[in-house]
Amino acid sequence: MKEELLFYCQTEFELIKTLFHSSKYEMTSLSYFLDDLKDLSKFDSYKNGKYVIDISTLGGGYYNVGAIQPIGENVFRLFSNEDIIYICDNKHYDLLKYELRYCFEHFIDIKEKYNQWFDKLSEPCIITIDKQHKKITDLTSEEFEKFFAAFRESLYGHEKFKDDFYDIAKSFRLFNKIGEHKVLSLFLLGESGVGKTEVARALYKSLGGDDNLAKVNFGNYSNEFSLSSLIGSARGYIGSEDGEIFMRVRNTDVGVILIDEFEKSNATLFNFFLDVLESGKMVSSQALEIDINGFIIIFTSNISKNEFPNKISPELRSRFDYKGHFTRLSNQDKKKYVEHRIRSIIKKYNKHYNEKLGNDVVDFFTKVIPVDKYENMRDINKCIKMEFVKYIENNNPPKKSPSILSYIQKTLVSR
């Protein structure tokens, strides 16, 4: 029987790692040994030296409760090195204290064991990921007006929303600077294809984004492991890594986050965003922190206004700075969208193929695409792509390569 199992809090992990590394201990997870129990050479390599082994994987739901005790009793006896320290996430305290009662003599809070070391180390030991993001709170008054003019032009229709957002954004900029408002949150509901996600894209482009919009689709976040998928699994778990939302925010250059299909999440995720909107920080399960002070988070949903109170918790509803219902665009707005989309496609096409398609092409498409037949903007976009391909095939055939004979003739002439 081993002497003791030490329990730590997730947010203290980086502090614990510093503590043990300073004492020349090497840290690893028990999952490394459980992957292949037939390979006993893994245990032999740990006979000498100073090691810390995190056994949190035993309580993480990867093994049936009835299997934890026999796994523990058979695995821990293979460690012959007495200079090994065993640690575990404290949320598994009750489970592992009982299941591993024949493996360890004592179950102790790590701070009780190393209280003097903890006192010497400065807290908190949360690592801040300090990447510069373009945010509306960093703009000058003149820059903000230019930004908003570009935003108005990029988003078609929804004039009331644009007017409301202008006032909300100005208020947010003021109160953010005095520390009263950390994150601006918008909840946009309405049927699919009416332009809800376009708000986030328009904001991203208008702020000069060059990388990728930070987008997380919650259609895949409805099960019990949703929070782990979003913010990462705890240290010591198989597959432990940062969650999707941290990777998305790292890979963007603009302080805008799009949370799509938010109604498909659950109470655990609701609570996570309650804290995010209050603190202006996202903390992963691995104690990594991203400061999103000054960010805009857009939550979108296909639910109706009547479903909204039943799908979203009252605590979270009260935290949203703006709640808006998007309806279908008018035919005039659809035509403006077609014109904007075609101009964008032509610009990219000309650059890639070194062509010179002009404004006459824009006029052609605004006449040929029957916007009154489409209610969904995604369907309009599909029609634009199909018609553009037809236009290129019919009016701009690929240039033929010169024949071998003409090549030889040119070569002879040049000589």
C-alpha cells in the first residue's frame, strides 16, 4: 500500500507544477501506463528518479466505477520506486478515497502537505495568453465612426438593429474604459438564413480582420461532456488539451466571438458563459486564461421569440446586453446583397486569375438572379455561385496554350 494520495484544485495546477519542477520532480499522467499494461518496461523506467504521477484519469469516467479498484490494486504495486508522489484532481476525492482505500493509507489536500512551499510561491499562477486583438474599445472616436460606417454598409437590411447596436456600442466603449462593462453580448434569434451570423462576419471584416473569425457551433455541444470539449479536459486525463473556444480565440485577430446555435447547449455551458460575461475572462480546465475584456460575443439561435424564455436560463437572459429578433430581408436588401457579393467574388477572381471582369458583370447578375424567389440568404448565395460559374464558362473561356509550331516559329524569329 502506498503512503498517500494528494489532491489539488484545477486552478492551482500551474502552481503545483512550478512547485514540483523546482524540486527536480518529473510529472506524468497515469494514462501513459494504462494505455498498454502489457508493456511493463514503462514501469521499469520509473524505478529510479523523482516523479509525480497524476491519477485523475481513474476518476474521469473512462473506466467503470467497478473497475477502478482492481485497476488501482494491480497497477500501483508495479511502481517499486518509493520516491513517487501521487496526485489527483480534488473533484474525484470522494470516489477515489473509497475505491482506492486499499491502495493508499492517507488522502490529503496538497496544501496541507506542502503549506510552506505554497506560502513562498506567489499566486495566482494562471497563465495569461496575451495576444493582441482588434477591438472596438481600442478605437478612437474617429476610427469608431469609420468602423461603424463600414459595418452599416457590410450588413444588408436590419436597419433597426444597426441603429440599436450603434447606441449600445457607444455605451459599451464608455463603460468598458472605466471598468464597468467587460464584454458586450448580443443574442440574435430568428429562422435560418436571415443574416444573424452575418452580423459577426460584418463586424470582423469592419474591424480589419485578416485571420479567421472565432466561431463555435453549439450544434455539437449538447451532451454531458460539452464543457470539456469547449474548455478542455483536466490535467491527467487521456487526450487532455485546450478546448475549442480557446483555440478559436487564439487563432483570430479580432475581438469578436460567434457562438452559433446556442440553444443546443446545456446548463453547464450557460453557467460558464455567465462567468465569462461577468469577469471578461475565459479560464480553461488547464488553468490557462484568456482576457477577453473589450470583446463582443454574438450568440445566435434559430428559436422563436416564444421559445426564448423556455430555452435560455433567466440568469443568462438578464446578462445579454441586446436581444433581437431577425426577420427576412426585403427584395431591395436582397438585391443589395447580390451586388455586394458579386463585387467581392469578382475582386477575388480577378486577383487569382489575373482577369479584368468589370462592373457590367455586376449589373448582369443583379438582373439575372430572381431574388424574390428566395427567402433564405444561403439559397441566394448558392444561386450566385452557380450563375457565376455559368457566366465564366460562357463568356470567359480559358486561354489556349500556344501550339508547338507557333512556339518554334517564335523561337526561330527571336534567334
